[in-house]
Amino acid sequence: MQSAQMTRSGMGGFSMIEMMISITIGLVIVAALVGVLTSSSSSTKSNSRSSELQSNGRFALDYLKRELRQAGYRGYTWAEPTTPSTTLTAITNECLVAGAAAASFVANIRQGVWGANDNNPFAASCIPASKYNSTINSDVLLIRRVASDILTGNSVANTFYFRSSYSLGEVYRGTGAAALAGAPVLSGAPTPQADFALQEAVYYIGKDDNDATMPALRRVTLVADAMVDEMVVSGIEQMQVQYGRLDTASNTQYYNADSISGGPSDSPVTSTTYAWDEVNSVRIWLLARTAKAETGYSNTTSYVMGDKTYTVNDSIRRQLYTAVIQMRN
């Protein structure tokens, strides 16, 4: 009996104080684990956003660099193309400034690159206000060229092509275009002629297709006989472009689009003073941003992009990309 009582007394539980200490220690450990998990999750999200930021920015810059290097490519034609000998009718959603003639934009293959400084010159035609981000007012960049490959099959009706020879070239539409007239004879044989698909696109900063609050690099591009608007990449908030020309000392100086003379994007190809022909390089700035604000992060940076200083004050991460692209054609 005495032995059993001693055994039961030796099996006594924790006291209230011991229980409270144990619970407190456990809560401290759990809180520490939760803090580690929260920090890890926040770091993962931040890294993911930074990765998306860099991916979108690099893709957009590389894409425009490739297009600009090919701007002005006209197949065999080294001379300035003449006015089309075939009649070109209006196309759907053509990028025309006020008072411009129908099909003048498409026919102006002479103009490999063109731009507008901090405004939308095609607000009444191919880039409506619902697409262009007027709050940001980015530059607008136009690139014209022909496809790299010669057309080997039949041309397609209501699609634009460029028929090219060494000293002559013209834009035509559809099938059955006549051979170029007046091509010089070299070594007793006519100058070679070939057809190339016509490629024209106008790039600008607009809105994301899936989120109207998110900026995106967009373009209006020639597809068959219409200018079609499409998103290139999301998360590009600002685009600024300057154009390089040789000065009197043969040094390249960079100018905004409104400092380059020679008329609008659809000015007549008969112009005798056409300074856009003298552009030998393009300097471009792209500002990429993340999709969402980041808790605990503050961004009050002023991004200098050519003639524009873009200042922000929010919690969104951004990264500036810039490059100088030499014109090959």
C-alpha cells in the first residue's frame, strides 16, 4: 500500500507554470518558422517579378533591334523606289495623318524608318485613343522593309508586295503585276527582278490586352490588305527613340523625331530634301515594369530617356534598357 502510493506520487504531471513556459517556447518557435516562410515567400515573389521584368525588357529590346537592323531593306533595289506604276487602293485601318491620300502610307517603301516624338500622329486612323496610352505619351516608331526571302510561289490577292530590280522597284497589290519597265540592260541581259512580301509596322506604348491598367509594347502591322493592331510584349511602360545623322564634321548626332525634316510618314517619294534618308542609326530606350506593386518597396526614381525624364513615385519595380542600333540599309 505504501509502495503504491509512492509510485503514484512519483508519476505526477506538469505544473501550471511548466505548461505555460512550454506553450510560450512553442509559440516562439512557430512564430519564427512563420516569419521564415513569409520571408521566403516574399523573396520568391520578388525574384519572380524581377525575372519577369528582365525577360520582358530584354525581349522587347532584342525584338526592336532585329527589326531596326533590317529597316529599309528593299531586296535587289539600291536606288530609291519610284512611285508605284500600278494603282493602289485604300486599305483597312491604314496609318494616315490628316489629309493624306489613301494607300500613300503603304506605298512609301522609300522610308525605312520614321518616328513621332511623344505623340500619336495616327490617332484618327490606325492607333485610336483606346489603344494609345495618352497618359504616358511615348514615342511612335515606324519600320518598313521587305521580307528576307524572295517570293517563290504565287502572290496572293489583296496582299502587298515589292517588285525589285537593281535600279527600280515598286509596290504592287495582289496578283498579275507587270514587269518593271525601263530596267537597264547589263551584259546583254535584263536586270534580275524578284518579288518580296511587304512588311510595315508602327510601334507604340499602349495597353495590355488582358489588363487595361498594365502598359505594353504594341504594334500596328500590315497583314494582307489591312493594318492589324496586336500586342508585342506586356510590361513596357515607356519608349523613347532618337535618330542619328552625320553632322558637318562627319560625326553622328542624335535628334528627336520632330527635329528630322522630310515630311510625315506618307509624304510623297518625289521629295528632293528627305532627311529621314540620312538616318544611319537609332538610339532607343525602353522602360520595363512589374505587373504589381511590391509591399515594402519604394520607387522614386527619375529615368532619363533622351529628351524625356520619366519620374515615378510608387511601389513598382522598373528597369531601363537602352541600345544604339546601326542601320544596315
